[in-house]
Amino acid sequence: MKSPRQSAFDILLKIHKDSAYSNLVLDAELDAQTLSAVDKAFVSALVYGTVERLITLDYQIEQYLTQPLSKLKASVLVALRMGAYQILFMDKVPDSAAVNESVKLVKNNGCSFASGLVNAILRKISSNGLVLPDKKGLYYYSIKYSCPKWLIKLWKDAYGEENAVKIAKSSLGGAETVIRVNTLKTTSDKLIADFASHNINCHKADFDENAVILEKAGSLKSLKAYDEGLFHVQDTASQFCCKALEAKEGDTVIDICSAPGGKAFTTAQYMQNNGKIIACDVYESRLNLIKSGAERLNISVIDTVLNDGSLHNSSFPKADKILCDVPCAGLGVIRRKPEIRFKDPAEVDKLPEIQYSILKVSADYLKKGGVLVYSTCSLNPAENEDVITRFLSENSDFESVRVLPELPRYGEDTDWITLMPHIHNSDGFFVSAIRRRIDS
């Protein structure tokens, strides 16, 4: 049987060598091992923490190397990163244990020749603590918050230095779990009482009584309340997006990029399961996630359709409401998906044209007087206000609609809103709305 640290080592080595997604590798490893709940929690914390702090950790290791980091064998580098993370960021792990167990890892994984190096470097990190560049600036913030310089610069240029630093800081340490109460089956008070009976602490969110915030919830899918379809997991920002849509009973709604379906589920609940929602995706496997979720939640108004959002679909009806939550860089959900911070900026630069094409096609399905909500989970003006501003300038038969007026804006007062983790206690999200003019 593997030790928890060996499991974490195997996961991190696979991520490093194969550029694999941490959540997928972690889930597969934990499913294959018979670890206790405590050990699984430790492995998860060590894996996610090491991945998200990668830039910071590599900077610490480099301070004590006489050779480039790239010259280290992958197994040695992974062991050093794990050890450094435990020393600097896991308060409950004694430094001596972090050092000794890291030395064991290199010995047990074919790298005994590096045991002295690992021991020496980690002891120096233990003695000297966290080391940062002397002068504040892009490089300093990059090292401190483990974000590439290009990303810090993007946020600084877009939102100012203070917001950029707070966004970067909020990208570390994971996110709270927020769920949406299935109002078709229960109430928030009943569900909270049910959670309490399972020793799960939770409370209603301030922004909506049907949103519940859970503390250290563990595996929600193992709960009876999950099987009974009494809730689905959905972050605050995503719930705000559904609120902005203002769907009502009897509406025809098209959810252009729907999978895995959370927004469609909440929208159906706003509609009292009365009307029609066409939920689209380009992959059949992802449509199946929507189907199974709707069945679990006892939602009957959702029809799934295999559809490419950038191509016009003549079979679609005219819709009262359209949700256009387009594929994006995900720069607002880094705290949930730490690898996103290491995206190639060239890939990010390609997205606005794709997003615009999906928006333009989607808007064609809208009735006169109907409203389309355009959203992303990215903090990048090029994907957000630039796209919606371009659309409005090129399509005079549409007008901007103010969304979520009760929420604070980070800067100037605009119809759209950029949700930020440090302001709205949510994922980073952009939400905007346009209406097809009745006189168009």
C-alpha cells in the first residue's frame, strides 16, 4: 500500500511529465488507493497546493542550486517541490518530517544519488523561510502569488495594481463550496437541517436564500440529499449569471454552451419547471451530464441538443432568453483549476474572435424584446467588455441592459459587471446583457 506522500508524488510526477490536469489525475489515483479520508485530504491539499504554488516553489529551490532547475531529474524536482510546499505552506507538517520524507521519496523512486541534494536544499529552505525578490513589481508579485508575469500585467493594465494583487492573492488556497437548493423539491431551511444531521456546517448566502455555503463538506455525492436531487453545486458567480437572465415561467430559453448544466438547472428552477430550455454542447458525452443531472433534480423542461454554437442552427425556435456563456480562458477560476495560470497567452489571444462568432450566431435566435446574457469565467477585458462593445457597435438592433444593479462595480458604473473574488466573494466572472430592440 502506498503512503500518502508516495501517492502525491506519483500524481505530481504524472502532471509534470504529461501536462495532465491535476483534478483528473488526483481522482484516478485516489479511486485506485485505499486511503483514509484524512489521508485523501492530505494528498489533495499537497497536490493542489504544490501545483498552484509552482512558480513560488521553483524560485525558492533555485536560490540554493548551482545548476539550472531544468537540469534536475523530474523525480528530484517533484520531491523538492513537495518538500518545499510542506515547509512553507503546511503549518501542521513539521519541517523535519517534510525534509526526511522527501529524502525517502527520492531514495524510493530511483534517485538515491540526489538524497544529499534534496536534504541540503530543504534544510536551507526550512532555515531561511520564504524568500522573495527585493523590489515590488511584476516579478515580485509573480513570485509571491505564483502567477506568470504576463497574467499579473494583464490584470494590472485592466483593473489597476491594487485589484491585480488582490485577484492574484485570491487565486491561492482553493474556494468555498456553494450549492443551489433545488426549489422544485425542498427549501433551504429543510436542506440546511438535513446537512446539520450529517454534521455538515452550512449557512444561507447573503445574496440569495436558495444559495447555501458549505464548510468542509467533503464528498457531496455520497450524501442522500444529493441522490435525492435536493441540490446541485454551483458557485456564487454562476448563480448571479442565472439571476441576471431573469427567466420566468413559460419562457423559451436557449443555453448555448450548457454543459455540465448548472446554469440550465438553476434557470429551470427560476421557471418553476414550466417552459422550455434547449441545452447545447458540441460533445454527446457532456450532454449526457446534463441529462443525468436534470433527471436527478427532477427537471423536465430541458432538451439537450448536439450543437456547435458558432454555426447557425435553423431548427432552433426564437427564444425569450438566451444564455451565452462562451468558452473562455478561465482566468477567473484559477483557484479551482490551478493549471490555468500556466496557459499560453497566445492561446488566450485567439479566444475573442471565437467568442464573438458564438455571440453573433446566438443573438440571431432572440425574439424582439428578448434578452441575451453573455458571460465568461475569465478576468480579461478582451474576452469580456471588448466583445460585447464590438457587438453593440456592429448591431444597431440591439441595446445594452443593466445587469445585477444591486452589486458593486469595481470601477466605473457600467451596464455589465465584472465579478471579482475579493469584492464579490465569488469566482471571477463577467456578466452582461443585450436586448433585441422591439422596433428593430
